Amino acid sequence: MKSLAIVLLVLVGSMILTSMPSQIYADPQLNSLLRIADQARDNIKIRLSQFPSIPDEIAKLYEQGSVETDALAQSVAQDDTSSSKQHFLSAMKIFRAVSDMLNREPEPRLPEPEPRLPDLERPRKAIDRIENAGNKLKMVVAQKNMNVDFAEFDRLIQTARENLVARNIDEVYKTLELAKQFMLEITKLLKSTPVPTTNEVPSAPQASDDAARDNTKDSKLERIKMKIQNLEEQLNSLSEKAGDNDVANQWLKRAFSLVEKAKDQLDNSSEKAMRTLIEVDKIIDMIQRITQ
């Protein structure tokens, strides 16, 4: 397109030259030649700027054309028709030659487009969706008066948001998968926990029943203690297997904390202790999947 513009400028200039009388008293025609030469020089300059490097031959030829254009401007200012024609033709001939040489040069490579930044809207909505689901689950747990610690879930959501800010989209979704697994385990715990009814009326205790109930209670306590011991052994084994796995170690830390909590609950409520240990079972399953 630029080379075609040079050709058109030369043709227009030639038409002006052939229509000029030998004696000229009007400056507009000379000024037209100057405008054409200036435009040709500007077009060539723009084309040169698109090349990463310019051969010396082309650069020197362009400088000669620029010198002729400056001389043309001086001749026009002095109303020197003969010199103006000469400088104009010389300038246009040079610029045409430069244009032809540029046409033979390899096309300049366009700059590589900047890498597209990842779309943050979808992972942001995913985080919001999981967080809202977790908040609803917290309300259900509270309504059932269950003692469930959501600190790990809140930490996972916070980690996901930090990864979003850092544009680590893969890490965002990996963290959300752990958060969803956490909610799944709590949901299973909710389903496995019986809901007490207000219509139940305890029967009058009898001496024989009291003795049987005491024996059952002692047996239940022993089973819970054995379960605690078994869970501690499993957790110790998983600790060795987890190594430097940060996610697994975080869940291990929570599981050990829940085991200690179950020990404290055992004196007051074996049911609460058992529910806590069930939660530990779920976490152990999760850790085993993570460390496979």
C-alpha cells in the first residue's frame, strides 16, 4: 500500500510538471510539488520504522532523497521553477527506488501479542459458590447443636482467594476440591447422626436395669478408648507417609486435635466423643486418598 502511494505521488507530480508553463508567477504549483515530495518522504519514513534493521544502502539512499526534498523546499521559497523541477524529480526518483528496494526486503514481523491473562471471573464465582454452600452447612450444624470445627474449611477458602489474586488458577481449583471434600465429610456426618425426638419419655429405672446399663456404659467406654488408640496408630503411620505434603499435614494436625478433643469429651459424654471420632475417621479416609 505504501509503495502504491509513492507511485501515485510520482504520477501526480509528473502531471503538475507537464502542466506548468515555462514562466511561472503563481506559487501554488510549486507548493504542490513540495507537498508531494514531503508526503513521499513521510511515507518512506513510516515504512522504514516498521523494519527492525535497515540496510546501509537503503538508509543512505533515503538520506539523499531527504536532502533533495530540503533543496526543493529552498527552491520553492526562492520561486526558482527550474531548480524546483530538478530537485522534485530527483527526490521522487530516489524515493521510488527506496520503495522498490523495501518491497524486496522480507516483511517485518509483527510484535508477538502479549500472553492473555487468565479469566478470573469463573474461578471467583466458584470460590463464592463453595463458600456459600459451606456457610449453609454451618447453619445446619448449628441447628443440630453439633460441635464441628470449620476452621480448616475457612482456611481453604482463604487459600483459594490468595491463589486467585496470584493468578494460580490450577491451585484455586485444587484447593476448592479439598473444600468440597471437607463439606462432603461433614454432610456424611450429619446423615449418620441421629436426631433426638422430644416425644421420647424415659421409662422408670429398675435396679436390674441400672446394673445392666452401667455394664453397657463401661463396655462402650472401653470400645471408645480402643478406637482412640487405633486412630492414633493410624495417624502416626500416616504422618510418616505424608512427608512434605502440606495439605496432608494440615489434615493430620486437625485429626490429632480432634482425637485429643474426644479424650476430653469422653468423661462427660461418650456420644459427643464418638461423633468426634467419626469425624476423625472421615479425615483419615481423606488423607489416605491425598497421599496415595
